[in-house]
Amino acid sequence: MFTVEMKKYCGANFRDCILEYRQNNNIWYLDAAEWSKLDKRLFDRILKDPKWGSQISKLPQKYCHSCIKFLDKLKNISVETLPDRNLYGLYEQFMKFYIPAHGSGHPANVLEMKNQRLSAYLKKYLKDRINESGNETKANEYFGVLATPTKDMSPQAESKEFYRLALQIQRRPLLAQYFQTKGISKIKMFTSENYSQIWRKIQRHYERWCWMPYNYEGPAYSVDYYIGNLAGMLRQRLNINAELKKLEAENSKIKKRQESIIKKYAINRKHRTLFKIASDIMFYKALRKDCIYKGAWASRDLYAEIAKRLDLTIHEARYIFYFEMRSALLDRKYDKQLIRSRTKEVVLHQRAGKKDIILGGRQASQFIKSLNIKKPDTEVTELQGQCAYPGKVRGRVVLVNTPEMMGKIHKGDILMAYATQPNLLPAMKKAAAFITDFGGITCHAAIVAREWKVPCVIGTGNATKILRDGEEVEVDATHGIIRRLG
């Protein structure tokens, strides 16, 4: 749907679009000249008509809210007794909401993922307005402030709710003592038997937020995960009420800083609108990602039932493309071996005016090799990316692309990935800095870096192919530079 969405919203699209999916990561292969032409077209129109830009930045709003409303119903539907036709009808309804929610973010991705035209323009504008010593560092910092949403995204909303829950436990001395001194199974039994209201709130918190790290295939958080985090917080004997007040004041604090910068540097109405567009892109990209992850989680019973009827695993069933599902489920026309080969690697090749090509397994690998993509110079001493959050640190670089790789990272290491996802957050909490191959101001790594104030360089292109796992580097995030120290 990538090319369709670009044509719909931008009036043009990529003539040749290749998507490779492996190790839970999407990798796009697109013509660089076409990309530059398209993102310039988008940027020029936004600069000429910021109101249109505002509409583009908010595209996911309508589609994602409708999708999330449907997902809340889907997760409670019993699918086991549905006839094949009804099961397919439910799948089709799911896709009717899921695909537009996914596709509505593509214009913003094209604008910011490669050349970062909008963010580069706004940083230069700030640099020129500041016109004083250290203006580049301040421009990066102030851009981060002005482009930060002032309403809660899911991580902030979940954190506040979690702290309120912890505070209610802390205010019940006997229950708090249990959380501080007992194991998870005993805490669960004691809470459910003696504090039923608190137990129901824990369950509701789990049901509302467990999908957050799901990505495309899970796992979700468990009740035990939340019990363990509550116990850990209470054992630290934090002033939970004070911490909660800090969280609740954060949006107001950011808004005041934004107003102060706007006033001090006399930022005009047009550029205030452009900063708001950058902020909206970030907010609605996060909402779109919520929709994707919650959709994958809420549809797990649907896919499990489809898998059962087609003699596949749920993992394999998710590799049936939406335009193949009708024949597979209603007519039992599908290639089981082909679907299974896709679980290792799959390529979708879309060409304007031509039929899509889908390749799996070895065929997919061979096709990617046949593209003869130029290999990066692995001997370079510096890499250049974009500053997502300023700062300078030195440390050991560790490649973490999947949850299975998180065990390698230790506190103070520098986390490097194609692109980070919420299921990598436990590793990111240990890192002194982040480096990514892909992403713009709205990517997950940039959002987390700004929230946690961790130096971050995004959009390096090839860091994961150039830097060796374990080598020492310096991350000069303020200037978007990574220097090898070996």
C-alpha cells in the first residue's frame, strides 16, 4: 500500500518499491533520486501552504482512532465457532481499519526519514535566529523542545497511570509491605484475596497496556511484569507522589519552554505552524505505531484460528498477504511451503502499473543480493547522522536489533540498531547513547532520546554495517557525528 498512499496524498509515488522483512525489521529499498524528488515536493508544498502541511501531519488521527476503537472490540470476539466465511469477514473488517491506519503515516515518513528536510530547515531557521555563541548546540536543543508534543503519548499515559497505581499501594502499609518483601506469586494471591479493588486495577492496567512492546509478533507484557515493576518501585522507597507530580507537570513545563523560546527569538506565525507540524508528525507517528502494535496483539486470536484451520502456526499465518487470504481460507488454495519460507525472509516488490512480486526464503535473499547494492566503506573513521538529542559520550557500541540480542548490552554501552522499537526499551534503559541506521525526528529512538535526555544520532544509513560489535566509539550527538576510537 506504500505506493498507493503516496499517490493519494502527494500526487506522485515511487515507480519501484521493494520491502524486505526479516528479524522483525522492515527494510525499504527505494530509488534515492525519486525519494529526494518526492520529499522535496512534499516539503515545498508544506512551506508554501502550512495549513495543508498540518492536514498531512494529522492524517493518522482519523484512521488510527477508528482502528483502535475496532481493536477494542476485536480482542473480545470469540472466533472458534465462526464459519469460514464469517471468520474471513472478520479478517476483512480488521484489514479495512488496519491498512489505512498503517498507510496514513507514509507521507510523513517520506518527508523525514531520509533527507529530514523539514527538521533541517527548522534547525537552520533557529540557528539563524539565535545568532550567538554555541548557536548550533542551542538550535538542536530548542528544536527538540519546539518539536516535542505537549499531550501524552502512550508511554507517558501508561507511566502516569502506573505511578497512580503504585501510590495507592504505598498508601496501604500492609499491602506495601507485601510488595516490598514477598515474591510475585505470593503478592498476587494476597492482593487478589485481601485488596480486590487494587487487584482489579492491576488487571485493568495490564489489559489496557500489555500490547505496548508487542511489535508484530509479541510477546506482550504479562501481569507478572507489572507486579514485578510495582514491587521494584516500592522496594526503592521512592517518594511516588513527588515523582507522579513531576510526570503530571511535564507537558506544562515543555509548553512553557516552548512559549519562552518563541517569545525570546520572535518566531513568526508561519514558523510556529511549521514547528507544530513537526510536533504533530511525532505525535501521530507514535499513535500509528500504537495502532500497529495493538492491532497485532488484538488480532492474535483471529490469526490463531486461521492458523488452526490452515494447519499453520500463528507465526506462519501472519505471512499470508491480505490479498491471498480469501483463497486460502475459503477455498483452501495456498502454498504451505511458500508461506513457511517467508518466515525466514520475505520481499514484496511493488512496481507502478505492474503486478506485485512476493518472494520468500532463499528466493528473497537471492533477489536482494541481485540488487548489487553498493557496500559501505567499513574503514571510515567517522560516520555522520542527524542529532535527535544533543550530548557527547564514549563507550562500547553494541548491536541490538531484536529482543534476543538485548542480553549483550550493559549499563553505559552505546546501543546501535537498524531502528529501535518499544520491545527494545529494557536494553535502551541501560544505554548511554543511541545510534540508528534509519529514522528522522519522529522515529522511536528520537522520541525516547528526547524523553530520557540520552544523546542520540539517527539516520546514519550504515552504522550497523560499518561499526563492529564491541568497538569503542565517541558519539558527538550535538553535531550528529560518531568517531571510532580504535
